[in-house]
Amino acid sequence: MAKLDLLIAALDAAHWELGEAFKGLPDEDVWRRAHPRLLSIGELATHVAYWEDAGATGGTSDSPFLKQYARYYTSSVETPLVLEFGAEALYREVERVHEAVKAALVAAGPDSEDKNPHRDGWTWGYSIGYMVFHVAYHTGQIYSVRHLLGHETVDN
């Protein structure tokens, strides 16, 4: 489990950076696309939360993002997603899902080499390592969307 502890700590660090990307985000820009072919901050955030939950628990957080979310770019770009979440509520829900996933992982206590039943062919170590990348990658996209919308963001 020690290997997973380090990966979970890295996932927490990625979520910390996601929080930085949300600082000063106006509600009116959460679901606004900077370009029709670029997903909104809300779409990116629901995508992150959905896959963290689905990939670690099979989707047990009872989040509204399990029903309405931006799945993949190719299946989302033509049909913009807009939910009734402002910036603060959106970020709180993403973090609530993250905390629920962490609690489920700690309760289950898998070894890093155990198979993850929610990701075909993936181990728990690979799954959590990928989650770290996934959150960080889409956090970078969120910063890019904010910059294209003309926002001043924290200097990280």
C-alpha cells in the first residue's frame, strides 16, 4: 500500500493545482467556450471528476457528473454541456468526488499491482498514476481556456 500512498499524495497535489486554476474564475465563464471547438472549464472539470470516480470506484460518488459530463472530446465537442453550477460549486463537487474516491481507496486498501476491476487490464498503481496525469493535463487546459478568455490567473 505504500506505493499507493505516494500516488495518492501526487493525486492530491494535482488537485491542489486544479484549485489554483479555479481562483478568481467568474461564474459567467465556467460554461463558456473560448472557441466552439475547445471545451469549457465546466466541461473539463466534469470530465476529470467523472473519470476519477468511474476509474476508481465504478461510479459510486452519487455525483451529478456521473449522469451529465463531458466524456471525450470527440463525443462532447458538438454538444456543449452546461450545468447549473457556478465556479465555486463546480470546484467543490469535483473535490467532493476526489475525497470520496480517496476514502474508497483507503477502505479497500489495494496493492499497487492488484488489478483494478473498473479499468480493464490496469493495475491500481497504473490507474492512480494515470489519474495524476489526467488531472494535471486537464488543469493545464483549464489554464489555457482562462487565458484565451482574457483572465488573469495565479502565476504557477
